[in-house]
Amino acid sequence: MALEDYGALGDGRSVALSGADGSIDWWCVPNLDSPPLFDRLLDPEEGGRFTITPVDPFEVERRYLPDSNVLETIFTTGRGRARLIESMNSGTAGRLPWAELARRVEGLDGTVAFTVEMRPGRRANGASPYQSTIGRHSVFHVGSVLGLFLHTDGFTAERADEAVKGTLTVTQGRREVLAIVAGEGEPLVVPKLADIDDRIDVSDAEWRTWSSRVAYTGEQRPAFIRSVLALKLLLFSPSGAIAAAATTSLPEGIGGTKNYDYRYAWIRDAGYTIKAFLAAGAQAEAKAAFTWLLKRLAEKDARVCYTLGGELVPDLTEIEVPGYRRSQPVRIGNAATDQHQHGIYGDIFETASCFVGCGNILDPSSAELLSHLADQCADAWRKKDAGIWELEEPQHYTMSKVSCWQALARAVELADEGQLPTTCRDRWERERDRIADWIEEHCWSEKKQAFVFYPGSDKLDASLALAVRFGFDGHDKLARTLDAIDAELGAGPYHYRYSGVDAEEGCFLACTFWIVEARALLGQRDRAQAALQAITTALDRGVGILTEMADPKTGAFLGNLPQGLSHLAHVMALDVLAQQDAC
């Protein structure tokens, strides 16, 4: 199934992907980074799934319920129409202490028959699912995960050792509920089906209440809300970490080898997402994520990414499953954890600056930690690094130098505001200015009329659009750099990350939104609006969940999803344009 045909469900702990054919094809239980209970996304023939699919040929209409992460699918067959409502349930007091995936089938008119299958995955043949009878319940087991498949009386079940299959039929006004309740290494609650059914509506109400408090008032509010709700799904509530995406190994190019695990928390993505939450007025989420980030930095050396529990990311390994559309290898873990990226300094200090800019206060231990990081940045900026794109060849990447400039510029500002100690303030200012001079001397190309990827290169890097947001000097040169990026890296409404990467992957959605934001900040409002309209039209292919990339020739989505970087870049572009409208 095409990636754009999936919707995402979540409860603040994990995310399930539901396809337009009525199949849950991805769900890690109990956490975002746990092994998947359903993994048909990566193993189409043998993978785990939970399907509710019409028997007859059907057409589909899909949407999220307004201001909610509860998903609605309407199936139309030659004999009738039925509605499927899906939710990862929560309660009135917040996230449930167990995983509860609820699916309600309602007859709208005529008669619609469905086939149903619930088949747990085998964890790439690392586990052998089975069922046992405990009391009056049939319990399924996958490793240390155990769960229940619950259903109302209209479902006729045939149980096998690994799977549950059966049928159900709805007519106008008839309603059936099917649900999975699961946990790992803990006693399992057996809720009443009526309570599970009620919690679908409770969850919808909770999402709508949360959305109603989002501060954005621009004309693009529905689109803004949809992206903020997607970001909310990636906030891992047990720790406050923000996952980069909810999946692993979805290819950046079909048949290619760029298939990575994004179920971890990147410093970069966390920092940008915190700013997006602050733009939305979601102070609680921003504070939780910022606190998590500072604690990780205090416990360990600054790393590119961490697990959602705050540990070091495990080594990269490959698992033996076919992969999405046969794209190999399928990987878990991530090698980026061992890289150094200067961008982490800018990301951390930009986050602190935004947090303080909303009227908040840094505590003494956080201020001391940030001061030490500023000192590190003042020494480290002259070294090569892996860059924002986590490349294998270390270079003096221009964007990395801009990020170091950004970090020290924010550190000086925080010190001047009394948020950081002023002991090293003058040193930070001196190094900030040295970095700016170095970039001007080494990274500008008269021939390209742009800041280049790194000194001596004739390649371009679309992430340099972020330099406008960061307040880097030389706006005239940044405007010309945007023009060069559009000319060389643009592909219709999309943009590639950097020169020469088009042979390996699709276009990176965040880059286009960064360019929209940058043009708006440079006063090029008409061009920003036109670019936003073009990319919005191109991405109007599903229910509003964005991947990392898209194929510029077909528009097909590529990469992991929901992709936090795509959604947060969308949020920031909309926020900047709305602020300008309000002025």
C-alpha cells in the first residue's frame, strides 16, 4: 500500500498505522521503539496485521475527525456503506496504563460484510506467537507481550494458534466493536467492551479539547492543527522525549539502501519540535521535552540522538524481512549516535532561547550546563563534523558553522538577559564574530552567488534556508542563496537536500517548508505564499500525515512516518506567515 494511504493513531506511548484498506499494518507494543506487534508494512506476506476489510469491492473516503487523532474511514460497496472509527484510546485522566486499540464499525445504509484477521507478527522470526486460555479468555503471546482480542457478538471468530479470523456484517444502525488490549511483562486488564467503545468518544473529546487550546489563529488553522496533532503523537509521554518518526526502515528511495530507524529522539528534531510546540502555545509539551533534553545532556556527553528512555542508541543491525516494496536492508538502531554534529549546539541554544522568550526561566543547574556547552562550542567550531545530514565524510559544512554561530549568539543574548552566567560572555561574543567572518571568507561563492555546502565545493545545501530563521547576518546573500537552491535543488514544488543526492532519494519535505519560512522572513511574502500553496497541493494525497520525502515525479511519499521534521517545518512556516498577517 502507498505510504500516503496510511493514517496514524496514537496514545502518547505508541503509534499505529491504519491503511485505507482497513488494515493496521504497523504497531509497536507497548512503546514506539518496542518490537512491532504488527509489521505488515515491512513484511507484506507474512507480517502481522489487524484487518477489517469489506468482502465486496469498495471505495474509500477517509479523514480525521475534526481537531482529533481519531480516524474515520467510510467504505462504500455495491450493497451499502459502513463507517470505521479507529482510536488508540486514552481516558479522562490521560494515557491508560495499558495499550488499547479500538475499532468501531457502524452500518450507514444497506449491508456491508467484512473479513477480519488479527495476526500478531513474528518479530522477524525472533518470536513465535501463540494463544493460551487463561480463565475464560483466549490470550495471545508474542515474546513478553500478551494481549486480548475483544469483540462484540456480531463477529464470528475462527481461532488458530497464531491468528484470529472471521467475518462480521453491519446494516444501517448496527454497530460492532473490535479491540486489542495489550501489555508487556505486567498483569493484563480486561476492560468491558462498552467501556472501550465509550473511550473512543472520550479520546476524541480529549483531542478536541487539547486542539482548542492551540494558540494559532491564522486562516490555515485546520492545516496547522493537523501538523501539531501529528507532532503530539510523537511525544513519548513516559519520558518527554520526541521521536523523529514512528517507523523504521521505510526507504528514502524505492529499492535503495537508505532505510533507517527513526524511532529515537534527535537533539535537532527535539529542539525544532519544542519551538513548534511553543508556537502553538503548548507550554506543557514544550517544557516536558526541554526538561528531557537538558537531563540527557547533563547525564552524558552531547549526542546526536538518544533512545526514548534516554539511553544510548543501540548499534545498527539488519533484520531478515523483505522490507517495504522489497527495499533492503531493513535496519534497526542508528549509526548517527556515534557522529558529532555541530548543529546540536545551535539546536540546544535556540530551544533555550525560545523557552525563555515565552516568559520562562532557566534554573541554575540548567544555566550552568548551557554555559559549559557554549564553552565547548567556542572551542569545537573550527573542527570538521558530519553536518546536519549526518554524512559519512567529515567536512567544514557551512550549515554547521552557522549552527555554532547561532549557539554563541543565543548564549550571549541569554547572558545579557540574566539567564546565563556572564563569566564567559565576552569570549562567546568574540567567537561568534570569528565564525561569521570565517563563513563570509570561506563559504560564499561569487560564481554560484550562494553560500555553498562547504568551502571549496560548488554544491548547495537546502538546509541553509534555516540561517534566515536563526538570524544570521547577510540577508542579501541569504536571499541569493535561496534563489540558487530553488534553481539547482528545486523539483517542481519540492526540493532535494543537497546537490547530487537526487540519484539516491526523493525530495525532503522539510526543506521546502524551510524555504517558505525563509522567504517570508526576508519579506518575500508573495513568493512564500506561492511556494506554500504549491507544496500544499502536491501533498494533498491522504489524511494529512507526512513522510520524510516524496518522489517529485509521481508525488509518492517516501521515508518514515509520521515524520516529525516535516510536520514541524510545516508548523513553523504557517506560524511565520500568520504572524506577518497579524502585523
